[in-house]
Amino acid sequence: MSISTVAHDPSGPPSKRNGGHLPSGAGEARFWTKLAEWQLALPLSLAFAALFLAPLLLLVATSFFNDDKITEPGFASWVKFFGDPFSYKVIADTLLLGLKTVCATVIVGYPLALVFMDLSPRLQKVLLFIIIMPMLLSVVVRTFAWIVVLGREGVVNQGLMWLGVISEPLRLLQTELGLVISLTQIEMPLMLLPLISVMSRLDPNLRDASAALGASRWRTLFTVIVPLSAPGLVAGCLLVFASSTTAFISQTVIGGVRLIYLPLVIWQQSLVVYHWPLAAVASLSLVVSVLTVIAALSYLGRRSSRHLQG
Amino acid sequence: MTFNRRSLLAGVTALGGASFLPTIAHAKGQVIATTYPGTWEDAYRTVVAPMLKKKDDIDLELAPLFAMDQIGKAKAARGAPPFDVFVLDPGPRIVGIEGGLFEKFDAKKLGNLGKLPAGFTDDVGVHVSAQVVGIAYNPKKLPAPKGWGDLLKDPWVSRLGITGFQTTFGTSSLIELSKLFGGSLTNVDPALVELKKVLPKIAAVGLPAAMPGLFQQGQCDVMYTNTQTVATLKGKGVDVEFVKPESGAITFFTTMHIAKGTGDLENAYKYLDLVIGKEAQEALTKPPYNFLPVNKDVPLAADMPMKSLDEMASYVQHDWAKINPLRAAWIEKFNKEMAK
């Protein structure tokens, strides 16, 4: 029996259809469909449990040890991390970096997605290739390329000096501005791909209808296109936020170590001083704080979508 | 496409079979050794691996990892080491000894033992290279600094690139800087106080691995580093010179250790014997690798800051058994003092 057959056989075996515990008719069909879906999802669920949940539980367990040798259980690592005001600054800076990157990718990416909608299918393919191209390069290479662009003797500074705009090179590397600029480019595909996927399914007649009813282009944008593209926008924001807050290589190579974010603290505690309980606390703080913002963003996304349907 | 039991079993069998492939390769005779990324990796891949294959028919598989990462991975593996041989600096070496990560080392198994100066082996490993730490600067942009103190003065400070306590060379340099302002081997606070005073002027504060790249790109023109990084940058055409600070350059030895529980003990000894042998040491001393040799029969390169290994006894050396317990707090302090 093939698994695919099970998936398409919602009625299930006749012998199991009664018994009084199972719903009848349409409800029973739904039950067997659900069961078949679970069978299909089982391998992935098991892999998820073994490869994600188990290490996560191990991480939680490790955080409840006091010493770097992991011998003495206790809350000392939590107390040490959250008893230090510097930790709150690091968490806030990490989340702010994510939000700034999200804002920048939306500001640059949304107009690009609008342009994409108006292009011919052939040009859309070209633009899509250009959007995906950075993803084909290693993030390390992309990050180091930004050193060449933003450096003291880099392309931007040399260009501005040649134009006579500045007489001394600007400090762009090892600043948050430089980091946000580079993360915007590095994370851009994560914003654009879901956005384009949703926007390309929008009915072009809606824009015409809006114009025919007398709405200006801006009004059409804000009352028709933006609300309809909200699911893609929210998905893009979530991906960019999660990726930029955890982008250790970009944060440390472009931002330097004066800009301290949670991934740097985790790296230092786990691989430099080997205090794994403290590294576990920092990791869980990153997971929880990022998930909280992601939950808030998806709640806003759902609310706006309900508002639209209502 | 249907996904039936038979194709599932075939897939699982194929995957299971594939997992035996490394074991088959292993059986031929190999050793998995760590190496530092960059020059070390290039040198060991190009020079040492072919020599080992030719001499002992052993395949050398290199795992490029910084010293700290090696210790982290070995600790995480809990008794099943992911490699057979470590290459470490003094600080991580002590962490490895304390963590019981090394096999007891039997120096008598090294045929080239007699070629090493006395004290270059112990019961945990063998010295394979020396390192000298001092100041690197761009002679086209800055005059030569005389010592650590100059780094905090104009014109050097505004072109200075610094790194924290994550590495041996970073920690050693900050200790020496601290000594100038009343600090000591165990007190680096004066260095952090002085650095904080000039922090807005400092050109770059980066991760150790990023520093050569930042120097190459002109983001900073003076930094503390080792002779090997200077030689490597020079080899790439970068304008860079090494300065031995007037209070003395810092020196330490890089050591190799056999991982506890390795299945390739004999191959590991053969590898270590080859690494300290004249042929490998001589090849590694030459450009573009520029290693400082430990074999007595191999002369030092002409542009090294010393004429012989004996001269290194007069250089500054640090006791890492005293530094290690303090380093976590130093890193934390560096984060807080340097954070924007």
C-alpha cells in the first residue's frame, strides 16, 4: 500500500467506522483525512523532535547549572545574566538592530516589488534572478565584500572624495549605520521573495477598478495594494528580523566588537571562555526575545488580514 | 510518484550504507588533525599532507579551527573526539589539560625527538612552532612606533586597530600595555582605562580573525599581531612592517596534542614526528608560510626578529595558568568598556 493512497482515501477502513466514539458522516471523513495527514507528517515530526526539540531541551537543562564544569545545578547563570544591566542593553540592541533592518528592507524592497508587478513576464524573470543572485553567494563572501565597499579606502568613501563631497573618509565600517546598510542588502531576498509571491497573485483589475472609482495612485496603494500584500509583507518582515538578529558574521565583521549583540555574547561564552550554562542562558534569551517580536509581528499581520476580510 | 515501503527501505539501506563510507576510507590509514585557518591551513595542506602520504602512506585530513573552537568541539564531543590531533596556543592548551582532553604523550615515540631543544615535549604534547607577538604598522602611512605606549598616542592611535582577550596575541599584548600603566600579568584594568580614554579616536575594534583583512583594506594601519601574520600580509603585497616593542616582544610556543580516545594513535605519532622533522620544518619556514621552526637543524629566516631560538628566552613570556582563570572576567569587562 502506498502512502499516497492513504492520503487520498479519507473514508478509512470500513471496520473502523463505528464504535460510537468517532463522529459520523462528514465529521468521520474529516477525522480520517486528519489521521492520514498526520501519518504523512510523522517522519518530519520525528526529525523535528530529534533534531530541534531535544537539543533545545538540552540547552534549557544546561542553563540550570551554576558552574562552567556543569556539575552544580542551580539558577546562578540566570541570576548572573539577568542581574547585569548590560545584558538588557545587549538584548535591546539586538532587537533594535532587527527592527531597523526590517524597516530598511521594507523601504527599499516594497517599491522594488511594486516595480516587479508592472514588468513584462520576461523582465520579471530577469529581476527575480537579480534578487535571488545574492543568495547564491556565501554570506561570508557577501559580508567581506561590504568591507571593501564601506571601508575607509572603500568604494563609497573614494567616490564621495572624488566628487568633492567629503575631504576626509567617513567612518562607515564598525558603525550601526554601516551594519544596517549591509544587512539590508544581505537580507533583501528574504523580504522580496514572499512579497513578490503574494503581490504577483493580486488581480490587476483591482487597481483599474480603484482608479475608475476615482482613487489616486497613492490611495490605491495604501487602501488596495498594501492591505492585500500584507501576508507577504509580514512573512518577509519575520524572516528578515529572525535572520538579521542572529547574523553573527555580519554583526561582528562589519559592526566590529564595539557593537555588542547577543550572538557575540553567545560565541564568547561558549567558545572562548567555555561557560556553557551562561551561553545557554544568552541563547535562550535570544530565542525568547526574537520569538516574542515575531509573535507580535504575526499577530499584527493576522489582525490586519482579519480587518481586511471584515 | 508513489512512495511505497520498498522504495523507503531501499532509500534507508542506501543511506545506512553511505554512513560506512568514511569507515572504509579510515581503514586505509589516515589522521584527522586540526590546523589554524589561513596560513597554517595552506601550509599544512600544501607541505605536510603530501610529505605524510609519501613517507608513511597516511592521508592527512585537516580540520581548520581556531584553538578555542577545537577545545569547544572536543568538550562537546564528550569522549568521542572529532579529530586525532590538536594544535593549540598556551591558554587553550591549559584548558585542554584541565579538561582531560589529551592522551598521555610518549615523546620516545618521536624519531626526531633529539632534534628538539630540551623541554620542548612533556607528558601532554610537543612544541611544533614558536610565535612572536609585537606591533605591525604600515610604513607608508605612519612612522615606526617604539613601544606599546605609542599605540595610544598620535599619530598611531587614530589608525589603531585593536582586538580583545579572545586570542593569545590579543591577551598578551593588552597585558604588556597594562604593565606600562601600573598593571601586571593579572591586572589589565590600567590598559582598559587608558584605551577607554582614547576610544573615540581608535580606528577599529574587531574580532581577531577580521584584523588582517581590516589592515589590508586600510581600515587600520597599526595593530598588535604576530610575525607570521605580518609575513603573510607582506606576501600579499601589503605595506606592513613588524616592530619589536622596546619593552620586549612576546613569545609563546604552539603545541600539538593527541586527542584522548583517538583510534589512530600510531598515525598521530607518525604525523607529529613528521611535523617536527627537518624536512617539514624547513619547508614551513620558507615564504609564504614563514613559520618559526623548533627543529635545531633548521635555521631561522633572515627577517625574523631573533637570530636563534635561544634568544627567545630573553623575550616576554606569560604564565597562562594564571591568566586563564581571569580571562572570562576580562572579556566581560572589555565588552562593557568598549561597547558603544
